[in-house]
Amino acid sequence: MFGYRANGWIAALIAQQWWSFAGAASRPAVTELHVQYMANYFFGDGWSVGTSPTIKVDWRGEPGDQVTLPIGPSVAKVFRFARAAPVKFELDAFYAPVHPSSGGQRFIFELKMTPVVPSLIPGPLFQP
């Protein structure tokens, strides 16, 4: 993971490679790359806008039919309910102009609810 945080902004890149290594012999093998890129701008009163789709590459897919590349916006709002911890509600709407022709995702809509926990690291890890 790589990230950058500035006043009102956060940007990050998270990459994962997934492999299957055990299980039933009849189950298909898996080898996929997942890369999530994100950028968010934070307004006052708990509102934010940005993007955070995940690019997927199925290394075992048919050549030319392996990549899903979604793009699109997200909007989020943090709410505090009474004395409970704050909760972030986020709505994402992604379109994948590049996607597998058989069974690939073309439109992706996500509604996320995330509990907000306080920062465990109060300041920057590295000083320039």
C-alpha cells in the first residue's frame, strides 16, 4: 500500500495478488491481481467525494478478456448516532469500459457502511 495525505485530501494505492493453493481438485485454480486506487476530498460536516474502484486482472482468463477497469465517483457522509461511534455511509457508482465479454462486470453499484475508528497513528510516520 502506498498513500498520501494532505489537508483535505487522501490518495492511496493498494495492490493484492490472489492465488488458490488448496481445496477440491475439481475447483478452478485462481490467480488474480486486484489493484484499488483511491482519492478522496473531504468537505466539512462529514461529507466527502472521490473514487475507489478496484482494477482486476484474471491471469487465467482468455487473452484480451482478462481485465476489469472500473471508473466512477463516490460520495460519503459520516453520521454520529447518539453516543455510538461514528459510521460512514458511502455510495459508489462505477462503469467498467474495459471488462471481460463473458460474465464481466459493466456497471457496479456499492453501498458501504463503515464504522469510523480513531487514528492509531497521531501524526506522520516519516518527516521530510
